[in-house]
Amino acid sequence: MRYKALEILKTVYGYEAFRGPQADIIEHVVGGNNAFVLMPTGGGKSLCYQIPAIVRSGMGLVVSPLLALMADQVAALRQAGVRAAALNSDLPADERGALWRDIHGGKLDLLYVAPETLLRPGVLEQLERVKLSLVAIDEAHCLSQWGHDFRPSYRQLDALVERFADTPRMALTATADGPTRAEILSHLSIAEPDAFIAGFDRPNIRYAIEEKDNPRAQLKDFLKRHKDESGIVYCLSKRKTEETAAWLRDQGYDALAYHAGMDKAAREANQTRFQRGEAVIMVATIAFGMGIDKPDVRFVVHIDLPGSIEAFYQETGRAGRDGLPADTLMLYGSEDIALRSRFIEESDAPDERKRMERQKLDALLGLAETADCRRRVLLSYFGDHCEPCGNCDTCTEPPKLFDGTIAAQKALSCIYRTGQRFGAAYVVDVLLGATNDRIAQFGHDRISTFGIGTEHDSRTWRAILRQLIALRLVDVDFAGHGGLSISEAGADFLRDKPTLMLRVPSAPRARGERVGRDKVRRGEAQSAISESDRELFQALRQKRVEIARAQNVPPYVIFHDKTLIELAAARPSSRREMADVPGVGETKLDRYGPAFLAVIAEHA
């Protein structure tokens, strides 16, 4: 069995060896067993169900959440010579009829279907008359009420357990904490011994988190390192998405917007342009991205605080799926914390759900405020671990800490003396002894905390207050106008006066200035190419674009950047030599070998 799977890996996908637990998972499923697979994005989850579906007798049924994702996966499989198709509600009647004839005629290796389509009347009944090799549920965290992408239609997939009791079931995800994993296993009746946990580390991704200063200037500064590269910029609101995309276009970037409020045709057109473009930036809300299969996303930026560590991990995980270096940046401020908390408190969710969401937000704030290695904190949340990584901002630019005990006492006292109803900006003004009509009107220029904080500037005081909010020593009036008040934990702190170490806020940087490692970080994915190979690599990319446009498919389904880099370095001169390059399977060698060998010969 393993030899057959390895042969398919080489002849169809063009790779010599499996990675990590892939071989064990594939052998387990080929043997007729169920499997839960948790593997980081870019770790090769899709091979874990695609290869068993090809090896086993029958057709593999794959439940996937998005039509665009299914279309890309089907296109990539067909390029590799695999008989794959997608069943969706958008198919014209004649094409749907032809597809069902192929399904019943045993002409498919893999059929992709969205859960909503699968659960429509008659679909499951028809599939019960088909021999299935396996049933794979991708993005399985959507099934869990504790998952950040919960979709009610996914909960109904437990119907598959009864209908296809003798068919191996697979649940696959890159993002699932303990409660989410337990719920997936329970609903799909997959036993704990059938779970394969491959870890969460994405060592090629660099993590960086900054306090909000001037978000647009920070974004512009970040993008200077990613000229002519594709990336995603996440915003919290539809309005900010549109405004940021327009602003980036004014700055000379090819930027598109994507959010749930857009016309469906416009959303799909923008997604297609992003998938098929070489240097397109998608500015989006969380409506965009689940299951994005584009391997050459080189960066992900969060202009606003995401909802949880799971959301942060999955959204940043859309960068660097090809294994080449990728860059992430998250910006956050006290307004983000207040807004996220407000979403939780004002939701109609039951109290247990709200409690869980508060805990998730606390964990994310802990990641934002940590002085430890970001990757270590991130992985520990999922029960994984690593040594300091050397590839995050706190490793390359360790933050400074100071004894903030007195500062915290002053801030809390000022909140109390001003009546626990004013926002952060007002409290900072009182601490600094600012003279303005509003402070005079309320008589706060005569209280004991007026002007007691002149040892820090306003930027430092804002950072202190933000950390006190993150530490839950200060509450924010979400329903009102953002007034600050002392929490129960804050009152305990004032009474007990324990030592409190806080981060020193990073000094504002001149635009265009980076520090430490970033001075030499520019287009790191490109640094994988030697100078002598760069011209050939660009020529191979251009040939790939030409072929992709002619076929109306994304360029990466022809070859990934990683394969082009290998081709540029190896410079094969024959079909046999090209067959040894990773990512070149037999079908692609037949289809594209002559064209790419010709480009290489021109640059000999």
C-alpha cells in the first residue's frame, strides 16, 4: 500500500518523499480506518485524502466550505492528471446532469462539494448509490461551536456517519484547540486513537505585532519590503476595507476590496483576480480567506485586532503556503480591545459562549503584550511548544520592561478620582496636568491626581492604560462612550500593591526606518534565488503567466514558485533531468516540459 502511495506521490505530484506524518496517515486511511488530521497550513493536508482516494477503489467525496476553493483545488488536480470535479448549485442543468453521469459511471477520483449542496434533497440519496473510497471533511473546525469559523451546515454533517458507516471518514483542519478537537471527534464518531496531531509551527512565517501609532503609515512602511508580491490586509469593518483599498491604489498598489456587503459578482471577480495575479493585495474583512489555496501569499497584515488566537493563526497562516519565507504584522490599540469586548458583551450568545470568547480575547491580548517569543506563546496556546524562534519581533528586537507598579497605581487612582466614567484620552490629560476647558468644567484640575504623571509622556501613558485593560485591571464601558473604570482585579491591585512589570512602548520610527533584522529584510522569498538565477526565474514566471492566462487558471496550478526556483537553480536540459525537479509530475512534464525547457535553453 505504502509503495503504491509513494508511486502516486512521485508520478502525479512530482515529489520523492512524504513529509512528517503524511505516510502514516495515508497508510491508515488506505487500510480502511477513520482519521482526524490536524496539520499546519502548507503542511500537505490535502495529500492525506487525495492519495488514499486515488489508491482505494471508488470515488473520494470531499466536503469543502467555499466554491472558489473547490474550483482551485479541482483545477490543480486536473493539471496533475487526476480526475476531479466540483458539484455546486451554480452549475447549469446540462453540466450538472453530465457530472452526475460521470459520478455514476465511475469516471471520477475525487468529487468536491460544499456542505449546503451536499445536504440538499436527493444529493445524499444519489451518492449512496455510488461506491465511495472515503469521505473527507476539510476545514473541519467549522463544525465546532467553539471554532472561530462555526457554520451551522457543518453540524449537520454527522448525517454522513450513519449513511456511510463503512466508508473511512476523515476530518482535516489546521486550527483547532482542545475543545474544538473534542467536538469534531465526537460529532463525526472518530476515535481518539485515529487522531493525528502534526503540530502547529509554521517556521517560515515571521510574526510581528505593533501598537497602533499611525496605521496607514505603518502599513506603508511594511509594504516597502514586499514590492511586487501578493498579500492580504485584514480590516474589521466594511468601510475601512473599502477606504484602505482605495488608499493603497492611490499609493500605487494593485489593491482590491472584499467584504460581505459587496455584490456577489464583484466579490467573486476580485477573488479571481487575487488568485490569478502575481502582485495583488486583497484588503478584506474576515469574510475572505477560509481555505484560500494561493501558495504565494507573501504577507498578511491585520490593521485591526482579530477575534482570537485561532483567527490570528488561521488568517496569518494564509501566508507562505509554499514554504518560502512570509511576513505578518498585527496592529492593535486600546480601541480594538474595547471594540472586541463590546462585540462579545452585546452578542446574543449564551453566557458560556461569552465566557469562552472573553478567555480567547485574553489569550490574544497576552500574545500581543508578551515580551516572550511570539511563536512560543502562540504554539503554547494550542498545546505545542518551541524554543525561542529567532523569527519574530520579540526575538529579533526584544522589548524593554520597566517596573510599572507606581505608574499603574497613579493611573487607577486617576480613573477613580475622575469618577470612573471618562475615556483614556481624558485620563491621560489629567495625569499630565493639561489645562483645558473640559478639565476645568469638571473641576479635575483641583483633584490630587492632576499632573502627577509628568514623568511619562502621553504616548507612554496610553500604552500603560492599554496594558492595564489587557491585564483586566481596568474595564471599559462598551455600551457607553468608552469610559474607564477599575475592575475587581484592579481594586485588589490597589490594595495589595504587587510589583507589576510593563512593556516600554517602542519609540515612534521615522517612516521608512526599520530596526534590527528588518534593515536587511527585503523580499525574503526572493532571497531564496541566487543572483545568477534571478533573471531565469523571472522568465519562467512570465512563461507560467502566459500558459495560465491561455487556460484561464491561476498561475500556481501550473507550477509553484518553489518549483520555478528549483528549475532556475537546476537548469535541466532534458525531460529526464526536469523529471527530477520537485513538483514536476508526469502529466505536467508532458504538458509543460517543452515550453519551460525552451525558456531554460534560451538562458543557458
